[in-house]
Amino acid sequence: MKVIRIILFFALVLVHSCISNKTKIKGETCRPEKDRFDYKGETLNHSDKLNFNKLYLSENGERLGFGFMEDGRLLVEASRDGFSLKDKFGISDLTYKKANNIGYWKIVDDRLYLEYFSCSNSGMYLKKEGVIKEGKIILEKVIHYPFRKEIRETVYNLSEFSFSE
């Protein structure tokens, strides 16, 4: 009988974790239910290398774009059709309040750190880091294998798309 109770307890915990939702919908955008950003309110080291209020689009398909604001806020815009960001999806009238995902950025010792909230998988906080070289943002992802590690880079170029607060 005790074993059945233990199994039921773990089953309930598992089901609850699968259906718990950490997001809330405001209009057409998804936001975190509780604000748990680590980079929020940190002192910023401003960089002349970043262009503010413009989107940086990924080179490989332009499906994801990052926009930086001078006060440390970050907006992340993803393609709605899965192919590329297009003006027909309202990119031209993009604002921080209408962005798909929001977050914060900081620069420490010439390294760019990003933290944003993604609404996928019931909501999760993602962190990325990289460098700014020649007007491009290069974000790095480290993949660990048993006997080696591999660093994969994603390059983001400055686009003509701009946004407002």
C-alpha cells in the first residue's frame, strides 16, 4: 500500500509539472507570470558596437531577431510562419510591448550576455552569450560530448527593421 502511495505521489508531481504554466497572455503577447530575470536592473556597460532600436537577424534563415534598447531591455522576435521574419507580420510597427519574447542584456569584459523569456514549453528563461565583431553579433553555444566539447556559433546581422519603445 505504501508503494502505491509513493507511485501516486510521483505521478501527481510529474503531471503537475507537465501542465503547470509559467506564462500569462497579454493581448497577443506572452509574458512570464513572475518576473525572475537575473540581468534586470544591473548596471550596464554601454557599447558603441551595438545599434539600438534595430533588429539583428540570424544569417541562417532570418527566423530569429534580437533588438536592443539602451536601458538594457531586449526584445526577441521569432518568425511566425517558421521561415523568415517578414514585414507582413507587423515587423514595421514592432514595439517592446508587442514583441514575442522579452528580456535583458549586458556587456561584461567585451562579452555580450542575453537573458530572455521564451513562451515555448510552458515558459522558460534562456541565457545566451557571445561577442560583437565587425557590427555582427556572434552567439556561441557549447555542446559537450564525452571526450570533447564543440562550440557552435550563430551570426546575427544588423537589419533595416527598427522598433520603438
